[in-house]
Amino acid sequence: MTVDIEGVDIVVGAVCLGVVAIILAGTIALLATRRAVTPLIDALQRQRRFVADASHELRTPLAILDARLQVLQRASGPNDPNADIITELRDDSRNLTAVVTDLLDSLDTAPVDVDPTASVNDTMASAATAMTMIAQQRDIEIVTTATSPGVSVEIPEASLRRSLIALLDNAVKHSPPGVVELKARAERRTVAITVIDHGPGIQGIDPHRIFDRFARSSAAVDGGGNARTGFGIGLALVRDTVIRHGGTIAIESTSPDGTALTLTLRRSGTRTGAASSEVGPAGIEPTTSTV
């Protein structure tokens, strides 16, 4: 018995076999990809659930703490030597509540009444005050240079405050006794907030990697990002927070004389063209204060 197979039949058969092989390879690749990605998706979902659960669980005890501090504040008289400390403790409790709210906001589950803007000067002063005691322990003074009054940016106050505290904390850890500077500069559409330390500069790591999660210097300054005191998370969280609100963070400069990190955020009102082309009202200069 003889089977006559023409050239056309061979070509058609080869094409069909090729199509089947491509479909089979694509199916295998799709299944392999789904299998590889599934653990990552599960890990992300677990992380989001943990943040949401932890944030919700923290809100109640923080509310109770604030209520008790409020009672203590009312009970203390005007001449009570601990009145200032009680006031600071209550401010700290409210700031913790704001941080929890900000975490919920990152999961899109925060209350919708959160103010999406922050006063630059007020938030800078609040962040500097919060870091005062830690800075004083290292003989460091935080010098704040404010921008013109009334300048605000498109980011919730809790987010901006938390980011500035993280940057100041990083600067204080890597600075010798002296001064850490916190400066703001308002442009027509943006506001740049810079934290300047006078340490030895970024060492032991590629400067472009300092915002990567878990990135740590192999030559960390004592008290800085070493294996015992830092985990390489703080600057990564700052970057994530700022980017989420349409801003940027960058290394403005780094050298043996120090490092400057700059947050750049949208100035509120600029989307509608409401912002003035002036940095501030005529005759008003940026003000400098020490904390």
C-alpha cells in the first residue's frame, strides 16, 4: 500500500504542528506564571490585612489614651509643673492617631473627611518639635527655615509630618553634634522641603539605593542604619508616601560635609491655576527658628 503525500500536505501539517506547539507552550508558560505569582499575591493580601487589622485595633486604645490624657490635662491646674509635659503627651497621642489614620488611608479604607492638604510651616514646626528630645540627646540643634505664611501642599498633614520626622531622625542619627537644618522653599507650583545634615555623607551604599526597602549601608555611622538599630525601611516608607501623593524625594547633595534630602510636593491650589507666581507676599521673607 502506497500513501502519496504532496508537498502542500507537508507544509500544512508542519504549520498545524507549530500552532499546536505554540498554544501548548503558551499554556504551560501561563500556568507557570500564575503559579509563581500566586505566593506574591497572597503575601501582599496578607500584608494589607495585617496593616488594616493592626490599624483598626490600635485606634481604640489610642482613643482611650487620648481621653485619659484629656482628663488629666483638665485636672492639672495652670501652675502645675507638669502641665507642659501633659500637653506634649496629648499631642503625641493625637499624632499617633493621625499616623494610624494615614495607614488606613494607604489601604483606601480611611475616613473620607481627612484633609488632603497640609500647612508647610506648621507641619515643619510640629515635626521639629517632635524630634527635639532625641536631637538634644546627641547635642544636635534642629534649625528650621520656614517659607512664606499660608503655603500648603497636597498631602495630608499626618503623612507629611511622618515623612519629615523620618528624614529628621535619619539626619540626627548620622550627624555629629551641631546642627540639622530643615528648610522649605515655595515655587509657583511646588514646594521643596529639604533636610540637611552635616555628617560624613552617604557611605557604604550606592546613594541611589538608599530609598530601596531594606537597603542598608555597610559602613553605617554608629547609631545609624546598622544591623542593630536600623532595618532600611524608614526612607523607603517616605518615598512610598510622597509618591502616593504625587510628589518626589531625591538626594540633592551628598559629600563628606553632609547630605541634603529634598521632598518636592505639589502646592495646593495649583491644579486650577489659583497659585500665585510669587513665592510669598511682597516684603515677607522666610523665617528661621531653632527647636
